[in-house]
Amino acid sequence: MTQPRHVLVVGGTSGIGLEVARFFAGEGDDVVLTGRDAERAESAAKDLNGTARGIALELTDVDAIASALTGLERVDHLVLAAVDRDHNTVADYNTAAARSLATLKLVGYTEVVHALLPRMNDDASIVVFGGLAKDRPYPGSTTVSTVNGGVIGMVHTMASELAPIRTNAIHPGIVGDSPFWTGKPAEVLEGFRSRTPTGRLASMADVVDAVVFLLRNPSVNGVNLPVDGGWLLR
């Protein structure tokens, strides 16, 4: 019988992060999820199963990350799924919002790995969340596009520096049933769907399946994987 794995999902209180945590909890793994608020993280974990745990972690407070993670003795699978939404343009640039998002993903993500590295074995694996704004910017995506472009360099660097620990990234397209997109007008979603070769938008289940693949396949390393149904082709 396969031994339970120790899984940490950073940003696991809602949306795709929560669904990733739910999958591994259902597999019988030892799951810890994080959120900015301790009570919310504990509540989300309690809804998964009797063994999942929730802890508070604020990625923009980078100097407190290591102490927030001291209770974890081992990590086999690390999923960095926490994200902020930042609508920011060059013409009307909000430096505080830009600094917060860049710190969260580029510095915060890396500091989590740095803090946990002594507790990760050679067969451990990491999945980082980016996004397709790196390839297809839109008005207001100044920081989002820049930061998600930086995820590519982060993954390549970590895959090289941390070997044999594997590091990959997932870059979801429009995830139609995610909390952010599900409330959008039907015509907006149809506009994206009509330009997707598969004729359907990605679902949270599709993204979870891709995360599991990246974490478990021992020969996949340094990959930036789009999950978009081929949307970037059109």
C-alpha cells in the first residue's frame, strides 16, 4: 500500500487551491492548507476530512513565513496556489498594489520553498501557479503579466538549483467554474469559449488533474504547463 504523502497547499482556502487540497485529502494524504486568516484556514481544512489542518500564512510578510511554517515536519508535495487580483496599468500605476503582488508571488513563493527545503526529501515536488496573462496581456494586467512571466524564470531556476527535487508551474486559462469566473455574464464566458479549440473552458477539475500529474510524474521537471484547451492558439 502506498504510504500517505505530506501535502502543503499554500492558498488552499478557496477556489482551485481548495480543490487541490480536497483531492489529496480524499487520497488519504496528510494535508495542510494555508490562508491569510487562521480561522478560515482551519474551517476549510475541517470540511475536507478529519486529518487536514489549516494554518495562517501571509506571503507578503516574508520575514514571518519561516516561523509560520515551523509546525510542518515534512513536505512531499508543495503547491503554491495563493494569488491576488491586481488591475494595474502603466498610465495609472498603483505601486503599492504592484509591490504586494510581486512580493506575494516572486518573493513569498520562493521564501516558502527556502523555509521548507530542509524538510523536503529528494523525491519531493513543487507546483507553482502562474497564469496566461504572461502570454496574452490585457488592459490592467501590467503587474499580473509581469509577475506570471517571472514564474517561468522561478521554475527554471528552482528546477536547476533544487535537483533532484522537481519544480513545475501550471498556467490555467479561463477556468469557467472557478469562483472568479463563475459569476461573469454568460456572453463574456461564451466569448472565451467560442475562441477555445476544444469548445469548452477549463474546469477546476481539469486544473487539479494537471497539478496531480506535475506533482507525481517523476520525469516532468522545469515545465510551464498551460491548461487552456488550446485558447492561446487563437
